[in-house]
Amino acid sequence: MSEEQEFFEKVEQELTKVNDFYRQKQTLFQTRLDNIKRQQEIYDTMLGEELEASALMRTSSIDQGRAMFSRVAAGSSGNKQREFEPSTQLRAARNRLKSAMLEAYRGMELLKNYRVLCYTAFVKALKKYQKTAGWCRGTDHMLGRVDGCYIATSERLNAMSAELEGMFVSRYAGGSRSKGMEKLRVSAGGGGGGSPSCVFRCGLMLGASAPLIARAVYEANLLANEDRVPYHRQLLQLYGGIYLILLFAVLFSLNIMAWARAHVNYRFIFEVDPRDYLDSWQFLEISSVFVLVTSCVFWANFGLHIDRSSYICIYVLIGTLLGALLLPIDVFYWTSRRWLMRSLWRLLLSGFYRVEFRDFFLGDEMCSLTYTFSMVLVFGCASANHWSDLDDVCDTTQWWSNAAFLMLPNLLRLLQCIRRFLDSGDAFPHLANGAKYASTIITIWLASANRIAGGTAWRSLWVASAIVNSCFTSLWDLLMDWGLFESHSKHRFLRSELKFERAWVYYVAIVVDVLLRFFWITQISPSFFSFGHKFHQATMAYIAAVLEVVRRFLWNFFRVENEHISNCGQFRATTDIPLPFNLPKPQDEAHVAAAFRNEFEHDYEAVSVASPRIPNSAPPSPPLAP
């Protein structure tokens, strides 16, 4: 076979593959569009029935009721909103239909981009071959084949998009095409840098925070402070727990920045609204504001020589931070804050909700903030004892309840693993992953027993358990979470596809992750690992907590990257939003409207929107199922 024949046969194979894939996805979106249209018709019918019933109750005039109904049928949504408020069930159905339309339109736009990119690639490759080889006859023939192929000639997708646009504009944009298209279109969301003013603000706030923190720590460690603020050690621990969360937030903004530049689709992975989300610089700016506010309060607490009531500062700070995060008002990035609150609620009720990527990812993040969880106990004890005699009363390291707070994030992750096993029926990897968190829980309990009870037996059990747990978690990080050590990979000890350009970054991350997994060894002989310097036990614990946050920061890069590669390998780029009405057969549509009100017993916010992206998970649950 000549090289020319081999080249053109390869082009023909790839063109067939692209056409088949495009047809398959186009058929999928056609099915989704048909389902949405049927669901929208049922919604319109039910809305009309409610509107007519409401009109008959308000007035005895049949003509007025028919006039109102005709306005709704004609799409006069403005008058409808002023004169009639649908039921809770219909509002929930409307929101879900709107979300399904937005997601379907986003998928169609992605498929359009795929068509354009593939067509352009074929044309450029053939013209490049023609220029290099100088053979025009075969190239012209193949260019004609490309121009006449399905992806170049089909207008079906454009018609589907136009139909969806018209449906959305008429029902969800008040008939205004400009408003409707503004909601439908998705920004590119590239990895470009932030605006100069945003970068300046972030640098200014973080730079101003550094000297405030340094001065506050210096003042807090002066011997004179022990008389002025006898509870300074507990205050330092509480501020340290808050700073851990803020450090986590600042580092996570760097994670987002790296994912965006590496074209990792983190928005799809975390199920954030692609039309309304925080980019890396916005996230960093919010984190910088919180760091500056915390630093000012921290410095005021110790640097202004306030009397013994200075503990009030910590109450003010915690109230301010929680208020800014949880305030249920549509200001200060309300969409993103609502996403976080919902995710935290799902995490808190692990086992009751179907587990998605964002749920177990957030659970893993919480596992690296156990120090902050333990500070909740310190804060409660100090408040209960009116901030007096805290060194004697509030040594929480000797409390079994402290072990319970330290185990809580891992316990939530264990429940998530059990729930994923129950939903999918796959023992591996879910039960194996659950065993990893169970081993962490056992290690934490044995470490607490060693601190409280003491003795060689407890110490030996703790060391043995910690060794097994560190080996288990390290292997899981590298093999399962990061997907490294792939067989026959072109990158030694890594995997074939890497989104980050420099391979040495992966090798450094492997070494750092394993070393930090074994950092607990320093607790066996603190004086040896501190090179003869004496460090307070609380100081060593805080250093370990900071290093665990840094380890999790590195882990985030490659965990989300591996999920993105898995999504690309299985061609997952959109989510199939469950629709509000069950439609088993087309002939059953007449019964759906009547059955809907009886079946829709649960609030829309509590319904889990299943994602097909989670590996080894069962198919999505029916929309109306509890």
C-alpha cells in the first residue's frame, strides 16, 4: 500500500468516525428536545387549569376567566405574573424545565463547536498534505468528500437550536429575544488573567494582612500578655482554625486558576451554573477580603492592649464571617453562596442524598480541616466557662469528645461510600474506599486513646494503625484518585494523558503527598524532628494541620484533572436534567397531569439531580421518586 493510499484511507476512517459520533449525539439531543416539548405542553395545560380555577374563584364572570386564559395561551407572561401565582408544584416544575432547556441548549452549542472544529481540521489537514506532497487529484477528491459529508451538510442541529430558542424566549423571557439569548448563551470561561484592578486589590489586601498577622502573633507571645489576656493560648488556637479555612480558600483559588488554564472543565465537574459562577480571581478577591477582616480583628485582639474582655473580638469575627457566608439575600455572589450551602447541607446529611462528585470532593476537603473541627469544642468550652481557668478546664486534647469531632468528616465520607455502594451495587471501589476512611477513624481513635490513657500498648497500636492507614491512603491517592501508574503509559509511572504540561510536577507531587501522609511520625519524637528545639504540642499540631491543607491543595489539582479526563474518555460534557413529569408512554400523557399533584410530595430543593459523570453509579432516579 502506498503512503498516499494509506493517508487517504486513514482520513476516510476518521471522517466516518466523526460523522457517526455526530449523528449519535444529534439524535440524543433530538430525544431530549422532544421530551422537553412534551413536558412543556403538560405544564402549559396544568397552568391553564390552575389559572382558570383561580379566575372562577375570584369572579363569577366566565368571560373574564376566558380572557385571562387566552392571555396566558398567547404568552403574556407579564400579565400572568401580576394576576396569578402558580402553585408550589408548578413553580418547581417550571424551574426544572427551564434548567433542562438551558442545559440542552448548552449541549447543542458544544456539538456545533465540535462540528466546526472537525470540519476545519479535515480541510486544513488535506490542504497541508496537498501543499507538502504536491498531489492535487486525490486531495481535491477527498476535499469534496468532506464538503459533502453529514457534519458539513446537515442543518438538523441548527433547526433544533432555533426551535429551543423560540420555546425559551416565548415562555421564560417574556417574548424578548435579546433577554432570552442572554440567558441561553454561555461565556467561554477561559483561563485568562484577572483585570488589573482585581489583581491589585487582591495583592493589596493580602499584603496588608501579613504585617497585621505578624504583629498580632508577636504581641500574643509576649510574656506580659499572659497577665492581660490569660486565655491567649485558646484565642490563638481559635484564630488558627479560622486561618486554616482562609488559607484553604486562597489556595483553592489557585486550583481554579490552574484548571482553567489547563482547560479542565471544573464547572461541569462541580455542577456550577456555567452562566453564573465565580472565576479564580473573584474567588481570590473574596478570600482576600475575609483574610484582611480576620487579620484586622486578630491584630485588634492582641495589638491594641484591650482588657480582659478582648475575647469579644472572636465573637464579632465569627458572626461577621458566618453572616457574610450564610445571609440569604441576593447580594454578594448569592448564587455561589447558595451552591456552597446546599453542598454543605448534602454533606451533613450524607447517606440520605445520592452522592455526586461535589459531595464526596467537599467531604475530602473537610477531612483536611479536622483541626478546625476540634476548635469548635474549644470555643464551646471557653464560652460555657466564661473564659476563665481555661488551661485547667478546657484541655480538650484529653477529651473523648475531641476524638469524635476529629472523626466526624471521615465518618461522613464513610456514609457516602456506603450510599454509593447501595446505589450502584459495586463493592469496588466504593466499599474499598469506605475501608480507607474506616481505617482513618480507627487511627484517630487510637491516637486519642494514646493521649488520654497512655501506655506502651496504646502507643504500639496507634503506630501500627497509622502505618497501615498512611500506606492505604497514599496508594489510593496515587492509583485511584490521581489515576497514575498507568500500564504502558508514555510517561513513566504516570498516565498517557496529562493536562498539565510539565511532567516533573507530577513526580514532585507524588513525593510530597506520600511524605505528608507520614508526617504523623513527628509526633513520636517531637524533639528529634525539631532538631533539638522545644515546640509546644499545640504548635506541632498546628504545623501538621497547615501541612495537611497544603497536601490537599496539591491533591485537588490532579483529582479534578483525573475526573476531567474520565469525562472526556466517556464523552460526558452535559448533564441530563431530570424532568418534572413521568412520561412512560406517549399515550399516557392524559394521566400525567392528574397524577402529578399526588406524586410530587417532596420539595424541589430536596430532590437529588443525579449526574451521569460519577463512575460506577446507578442510573438516575425517577424525578418524582423520594
